[in-house]
Amino acid sequence: MVEATPFEPVAALGGGVLIGLSALLLMWSVGRIAGISGIVFGAVSNGGEERNWRLFFIGGLFIGSLIAAWLSGALSGVTPVASTPMMIAAGLIVGFGTRMGSGCTSGHGVCGISRFSLRSVVATVTFMASGFITVFVIRHLLGEGL
């Protein structure tokens, strides 16, 4: 059985504040919404200065995550609970869903809802419901990752 992750409100609050500040800084400096799927798509399909800020933003996500994990020791003893084929399939489905939904939880859930976008509220509720149903089916009906 998978061990439950303890709730750490201070870490969650700190992470939320950093996400909000990064979204605010991106909007202030570049005039763009911090939707990660759109940023990644633009980094692959655009060139020049438009590509540069996107690559720096993506690099900052990776480097910041690695630094935070290293400082906190959060990755010690971590092993995936799902099989590699299941994780690859999940990644492809998420990528397809973000294109179909015209964005992801960062663009719609963080930036869209904070701008009072009804479209983003509907998209985020759909993302979350789909995630809940998927976890239930994968974990409880198929028994994967237990």
C-alpha cells in the first residue's frame, strides 16, 4: 500500500506564494500568462526572443525544483508507484488534454481563475474531475500503483 504524504501547510503556502509571484512576474515583465503547456509549446515552435524567455522560464522550473528537493531532502527514498508504461501513457494523455482544453491547470487554474475567467473555472473543474476519476479507476479498479 502507498504511504500517505503528510500535510505540510507552511510548505504548501510557501509553494503557492512562489507560484503566484512567478505568474505575476511573468505577466509584469513579458505580458504573458504563465500557462506551462503554452510556454512549452511556444518554446518548441517559436524562435528568437520569444523562445528565449520561454526556455529560461522552463529552465527555472527544473532548476528551482531540483534546488528545493535537494535542500529539503524530499527525493531521498522516493520510488515511482506506477509502471513506466503507465507514466508514459499518462504524460501523453495529459499533453493531449492540454491541447484539447486550450491550456493546463497553471494557465487556467492559477492565472485564469485569478482573472475571474468563467472559461478557466469550467476548464479547471473539468481537469480536476477528470483527475479524480482517473485516479479512482487506475488505483481502485485496475489496482495499478498500490
